[in-house]
Amino acid sequence: MRHNKSGRRLGRNSSHRAAMMRNMVTSLIAHERITTTDSRAKELRKLAERMITLGKRGDLHARRQAMQVIRDRQVVGKLFEMVAPRYQNRPGGYTRIIKLGTRPGDNASQSIIELVEEEFTAKPKKAAPAPKVEAKPAPAAEPEAPAEEAAPAEEAAAESEKTEEE
């Protein structure tokens, strides 16, 4: 049973699989688009996104970590000087997988994996919902009395205040 073992084995032993992924990520960064099978493309996406994130960091330690995977100095140079600065404002999702159909020889599903070209535009953050305030029932609207009638009522209230003071 393969409980909690992530990643596809792709029908290869671990050293062959690691070498194949190193070659594929080198080709992807060098050419910015490669055609491969769906399962290989999905596994390659993980490694390619990790390499571009290292390129965005741009320090010496990140360059040395990238050199452990991509063993071609020119491709690592391209990653750090040309590819990674394109994605400086993008928080992830540097690759795109486009499905092509099946390969005629063995009916394997084919895909193109490529680096995303368009500019990243951040979606506006949703404003926090305002706390709900219970609406108070509106008082029953009384018809306003004409100004002539309001004046004697005010005078009567003023007179009653005077009598209370005494």
C-alpha cells in the first residue's frame, strides 16, 4: 500500500525519475515550452514552480540550490536574470498545462507545459462585511400640525413650567 506517499512514480526507479525531472525542468526553462505526457507535466509543474521561486529570491544560496537541480549554468543564469524577474509580483502559478489529446503510438495523453506570459493583476480583496445592525422599527408617523396650532401648544407648555417653578 502507498499510504501517505506523494508524487507519481512514472514507471521508473527513483534515480531515473530524478534525472528525468532535472532534464525536463532544464528544457522547460531553456525553451519556455515543452510537450510531454499529462502525468509528467503535472509532476514537472511542482519542480518548475519551486525553481522559479528560488529565482525570485535571487541570493547566492538560492542560486546554489537551483544548481543542484538544473546542472546547466547558462539555464540557471537565464532563470535568475530573465525568467524570475517576470514573475516578481506574481504569488505563484508560473506554469500552464494545456492538454493536446492522445499520442498515436501508445494512446498516452499529451500536454504542453509552458511558462505563463501575461501580466498578473491581483484581484481586489473583498471588503470585510459590515456588522449587521438590527433596524429599529420606525415610529408611527403622525401628521404634523400646522404651525398655528403648534404655537399655542408651546405656549401652554411654557406656562405649565412657570407654574411648576413657583
